[in-house]
Amino acid sequence: MQDLSSFSVLVVDDESDNLDAFRFNYRKSFKVLTAGSGEEALEILRQNDVAVLVSDQRMPRMTGLELLKHARAARPEAIGIILTAYTDIEVLVEAINLGDVYRYVTKPWDAKELRGILIQAIEKFHLRRENKRLSDQLKQYAGYLQSEAHGQYDFGAIIGDAGSLKEVLRKIEQVAPTSSTVLVRGETGTGKELVARAIHINSQRESKPFVRVNCAALAPGILESELFGHEKGAFTGAIARRAGRFELADGGTLFLDEVGDLPADVQVKLLRVLQEREFERVGGTETLRCDVRVISATNRDLEGMVSKSQFREDLYYRLNVFPIDLPPLRGRPSDIPLLAEHFALKFARRAGRPVIQLDPSAIERLKEYAWPGNVRELENVMERAIIVMRGNTLSAADLDFGRRSAAMPAPSEGPRPSDPPPVGGAGVPLQKRLHEQERAEIIAAIERSSGNIAMAARALGINRSTLYYRLRKHDLEHLLPSADEPK
């Protein structure tokens, strides 16, 4: 809390000697403001940020209690204290019980005792002000998340006509009205978050927050704090209490992306929340309860991880109450033209360009590609095409698949002499070749850096947290240095 001298205390009394005594005793401790009547006090309140209002009870035209009631409109967070030399104790006690008055002090007051009461009142004012600030902040955050969800994610945003996608939409429609836990499975870029948001905004929780956390993007210690919050002083850098994602999502939905990357200790705590609906902040002892629907997503084989003791079996069953499997884009080729046209229109509008037509050659080229990055990659390809194309018709020549295209030429082109031999040999599916190529490059980088993870990450052109994620993805955690080795 800031210095006490920065807080204003307004004292109101119709006797000037009492005002002088108050000013003399406390002018060095607080910002002391004085008023000789209720009317004068209200004018001061309108112009000053007053923390504590101290008023004599018996004054002409307006009593202290009446003043406090009027003052609430101007300064609702100010703390009220009544000074009285009369026998109005019953009235004051009732006012305290109703919350109109914080304390009453009998006259003549003791300077030391009153100073202690004023300090307590300022602390209460500071706490009330801080709670209001945090409450307003959370309301804005929840409102932003909700507007984002309604603006972008509903059934209409899930585009496609393939039978496998229709099955996904049917499952969303079935599970959305319930509060069941959902596990969305599928390759990277298939739209797992899109499904999670569609479930949320078609549920009874749509007016509550949708909160997302990527379990693979955060270090284990940070992830625990992000999920459950922390108390002030819980660890170095914890300068204040912070609410976690479960608190922010209370009443709404928490989306756990890449849930297969949860560390073992966080898995235990998540299991408890799913079972008991309660948790403690990091470094705290208070047990908090929450009403949160959990939707998780993964591109990993959780069943295989369970068999290898890499993922808790009991947590897997808690998460997998209602599974939804998303098909890869290569598994629904009939949807590629629909999605391509959708993204072409989206980026053309954003660029202020006229309506775009897709040439048959472009559609054929799009359908020939294997789409290892799925819908997300298609979106990126179409954005690049809109940037480079000329005229109103998008042709195959406008399509640039990035470095992936070198690994898979169009079937009509055949292999080029300059292409390197694919890892895994001829006949191996593209996705597996890319997987093996990435795994080999990671192993080579770590060997060249003698196990120094930071150096290997720089050589690969990625940050350290991404490299940790890739090591887990490729089951290469044995290459991580031990605790006493350099990282």
C-alpha cells in the first residue's frame, strides 16, 4: 500500500476548536481536509478523492449519519466514521450493521486510539479500491473474450461439407448444451480451438468467459501459476496476488490446448480440480471452489502416453468423457475448394480488393497438395496468394506452399534433380518424412552443441521453450541435460 500521507481524511464538525484539534494531531500523518457543515463537506467530496470521512453526529441541518448517506453518491468507496458525545449508540450500532458506518468513536476522543482507527479505515479503503479495480479489469477481460468468441466462432465458422466434418458438427450440437468435459483430438491446424469455442457459445455458459491456455507454451512452474494463480511472495517475482485461469473462467469454459504436454505434478492438481472442483493458489492455503467446464485438445497419442506412464491414466479418463476427433484436411478433399474460397474472400476484403475468382488450375493444385499443416496452412497459403496475385483471378502460379512444397511437388511435375532424397525413403507418407526430418535435425543440433539446449535452439532458429516442446513431441527428453549440467 502507498504511504499513509497520500490519503485524504475529511473531518466535519460545526465547532472550529474540534477541527483545529484534529488538524493539529494528524496533519503530519494524513492529508487533512476540514468542513464546518454537511453541505460544505459534500462540496469538498465532489472535488477531492477522500479515503475516510470523519463526521460529528450532532450538527445543525444535517446529522453525521445523513451526511454519510449523501456522501455515498459522491464517494462510494470512502470509509465513514462517526464522532459522538451523546447517547445515540443504538442508532449507530444499527448503522454499522447496515454497512452505513465503519466505526463510531465517543467524544472526547483519544488521539492515539483514533489514529489507529484511521489507519484501519485507510487500509479498508485501499482494499475496497483495489477490489473494485480488479473486478472492473476482470469484467473487461471477460467481455473481450466473449465478444471475440461471438465475433469469430460459431457453427457457421466451421466450413465444410464432408461426411467426417458433419459428424463433428453433430457431436458439437450434442455436447454443447451439457457441462460434460470434452477432449478434442486432431493434428495441428485442424481447428481444435474453433471446435472448443463453438461448444462454448452454444452452451448455457455463453455469457461467461472462455479462457484459453496453451500447456506447451509455458514452462512447468509458470504453467502451474497460470492455471491456479499465486499468492504474493509465493516465488521470486510474485509481487502481488494473481488470479489463475480457473478463477478467470469461473462459470464459463477453460480450454486447455496441448494438454498432452502437462507436467506430471500439474496433472495431479488438474485431476483434483476435475474431481473436487477446488484448488489452492501457488503459495496459498485458502481452498477455492470453481464452476468451470474443461475442454482440452491434443495432437498427441494420449493412449500411447498412458501405456508408457507419460500421462496419468485417471486424468485421461477424466478428460476423455466426450471425445471429438477432427479429420485432417487431406481426409476431406471436397472441402478444400470451399475453404479456399472462404479465405480468398476474407483476405480480399481485408486488402480492399474486388471479389476474387479461383481458376480451375488453382483449385486442382490445392487439391493435389497433402496439407501437413491442415486448415491453418491453407489459410496462410491463401493469404500469401492474395498478396502476390494480379487481377481478379487467382491461378496456380499464385500459390506458394513455402518450404514444404519442395518436399512434395505436384504429381504432374515429378521429382526434380535438385530435390534432396526424402528421409525414410520412397513410398513413406509425407507427414512421416517431415516428422523424421525434424527429429533428425533436432538430434544433430543437440549433438553439435554438446547437449547445450540454448545453443541448439539458436542453431535451429527457435526459442528454448519451443525446443523443449519439440523434444517432448519426438520422445527425445532423454537428451535433456540433468539438473547439474548446463542448459
